Amino acid sequence: MSSQPAVESSSSSSKIVNVILSTLKLDESKGEVLTVIVRKGAHFTEYFILGGLVTITCGAFNKKKNNSFILLSCILVALSDEFLQSFIIGRSSEVRDVLIDFSGVVTFFIVNYMATHIKIVKRGQFYE
């Protein structure tokens, strides 16, 4: 959850951005754009993983996974995260972040569907 004050959160992002800038030998002017990409990419990745964990957990208890329940659970986590973030000094709650979070979950669903339902041709045989 986004419980870090704005200063701590910015400091964490800055460390990653500085490593990327120096590794790729990019101009310092790219830092601001890269910061946005790193921060939003972290939201996306975090919820991609959450989608996977919730899917695995639901599948462990019930062989027939309820996708609506999984999606609803993940969107509620994203909404509650943004709501709680609004109480932290220097942080704000944004609908855009909820959409980025949820897109991570939806992307997991798409990747998972492709991995489990598309037939793969291997040595002339079809596998599901």
C-alpha cells in the first residue's frame, strides 16, 4: 500500500531513476519523464502480481475460478489504496492510478488466458 509520505516515496523513485539514467547514459532532462514511468510502472506491476496471487488463491480453494470475484477484489484493493493514500501528507488520491492498477490486473488476465487457452503447435501435435 502507498503508506509512505511523499518525500520518502519520491526518494525511493529517485534512486531507481538515477540508476536508470546512469546505466543508459541518458540526459538529466529525461529524469522527470522517467520518474513518471517508474512510478506508474510500479503500480502496474504491483497489481499484475496481485491479480496472479488472487487468481492462484481462488483456484486453490475452488477449481472453478470466479473471475468476477477476482476482478472485484482487485479493484476494491486499488480503490482502498487510493482512499488511504489521501490521508497521507503530501499524497493525493487519483482515479488515474486506480485505472493503472486495474490495467495491471486485466493484463494478467489476458496473459493468463493466452497461456492456458491458446493451442501451441509442437512437433506437429496440438497442446492446450
